[in-house]
Amino acid sequence: MNPVTRISLPEPPALTPVSARDFAAWLSWSFFDGICAYCALQSRALEVDHVEPASYAKERRLDPGNLLPACRACNGPGGKSDYHPDHVERRRLPRDTTGYSALDPRFDDFGLLFDVLEDGRLSVRPGKEHDRALWNVQVLLKLHLPKKVRARQELMELRAVAERLVEHLREEGLDASVETSSPTTRLGENARIILNMLARRLLFYDLFSLKLSEDPKALTRNRRHALRTRECGWTPS
Amino acid sequence: MNPLIRNTHTGNALTGGVTKLTATPSTVASVLAELREWNRDLVGAGEGAGVERLQLFAERHMDLRDDLAWRAARGERLNVRERALLEAFDAILDRLMPSPTRVPPDVRQVMDDVLRTM
């Protein structure tokens, strides 16, 4: 049975790739504004990760379905690296005999696996995927380390401020959308700045199923598309 | 491969294959001492310093760290040295980890401003 697809990527560009890096622009566009597919945080420089390491699946080295954008922290030696359930180094761990797979936002619903607490920590939800999710956080991707927690905490704060701001604007009878909020008032200018920032981090909230009471997509829809097309040299045909 | 991790059945350093292993007290003490020394070297170093050394270190010891982390995550009680090793390792990993992009200071200022005025 095929796993349920949570994130549908657009068709990859038709090209004759020489290296996986050739898909970087497409992945960047698909995941929006430098979001790492594993920790869902934005990073300055993303790498193209082979979900199945090239050493274990040579034939998938240039398969766009085997590629995800990942930050150095998640993809490097302190993170996923060349993880594969059969990787000899991993199989030496006495308690790692289950062959848990790495998180994959295309098929895993992060919102079902985790709660993001207000202080930025991840709380693993109970359920049949509990152990795998816990293993990803504590062992493979190390999402519990303070830098990641602080970055998540900031995004949760941003969301809370945006929530209050939208509510306040509504009480004042003003439109909260990025496109129409009036820049002539201080409140309107603040709304524009915060909702722009929210738009840049929207995939983070999407992945963890964190919703604003106001539909964030309605608030930021046009801005999101504009960001994508401006910041990436490739757009789908 | 970490030559300090030994097959608990034979006492030999690992040479491959799937065997049941454990981190012995002497292994933990030895790696902890090495980590502490490294941690001292890195005090004051900028973000990303020592990445090459981490890669080397990770190849040798990450399996030990991961083993301890998984035991702790499953609720197993670690002894003092094991806990210290895990904490030291995580502190170093955190220091070497490139920071995710944070909310920019000007947006933070706006957020504070909004919270003050509402």
C-alpha cells in the first residue's frame, strides 16, 4: 500500500541532471524559502539530501523522488548523514534493531507525531509511531538541541503575536491581509511586517498542523507566491 | 568504528557484524575525558569551529552517544558518567550546529512593540 502523501511536490523540471544539486532550485521552490525538510526550520544554506543514501541506492542518485532539502545540522554527521536502516554503524546499536526510518514530510504528518510546545520543545504524541518519532528527535536528527528549540520558540512567539494582531485588527474593523493592510497606520505597518514574516515561515506551521484562528493562507496567499517566484530562479511550467 | 566499544560476549574490539553491544564504564569514562578536553579547546571558538574534528569524532563516537540517548529517551536510568557524557556530547553538537535562521531583530522589535501597545 502506498503511503498517504502529505506534501505533493510539483513536477520536477525536465532536465538532464548531472548532479542532485541540479534539483536544488525545484526543491527550494517546493519547500519554500529555505525550509529544511527534517526540522522544518529555515536555514541559510540547504543541501540536497538523498533520502535513501546514494551508497545504498545508486540508481536513485538523480531521482527527484529521492531528494529533499536539508540543513547541514540535519543532514550532516551530527544528524541524518548517510542513515539507512541497514547501515552497519547503526545496526551496531543494541537498541536500534527496529530499523526506524527517518522522518519524511511528504508522507509523515508531523502534526500527528508531535506537539510543538510554546517553549519550542517537541512533545512526541502517543501512538504507533511514537517510538519512531522519539528516535528521530533524540537520536537521528537531534531536534532537541537548544539551537533548534530556540528557533522553534521564536516561531511560536511570532504565531502568537500574529494571532493577537489579527484579532486586534478585526476589532478595529481593519483588514488584516498582507495585501490590503493599510501601511499608513502604525498598526497596519506592524501587521504587514509580522504577516510577511509569518508568510515566510508558513510551511513550518503547515507541517506541524499549527493553525491560526484566521486562515493564514488567506492572509498571506499572494505574498507567498511573490516570495517564491522572486527568491528562486525556477518556476514550474 | 569505535575501537573502545567491545563485544560484550567476547571482549574483542568490534570488527563488524551484528552483535549485542554495550557501553562499558571504562568506555564511557574514556570518551567523556576526551570530550571534556575538546570542549575546553572550543571555548571561545566561533560557530562552526571544529567541524572537521566533529566529523572525525562522530565517526568514532556518535554510535555511543546515540545509544545513550536512545536509552535515556526510553526512560532507562543512566548513571552519572553516562548522563555527563550525553550532556557534554549534546553541548558540543549544539555548539557546532549551524544556527537555523532566527526571527530578525527588527521583526522582534515590532513584535515587542505590538505586544506593548495591545
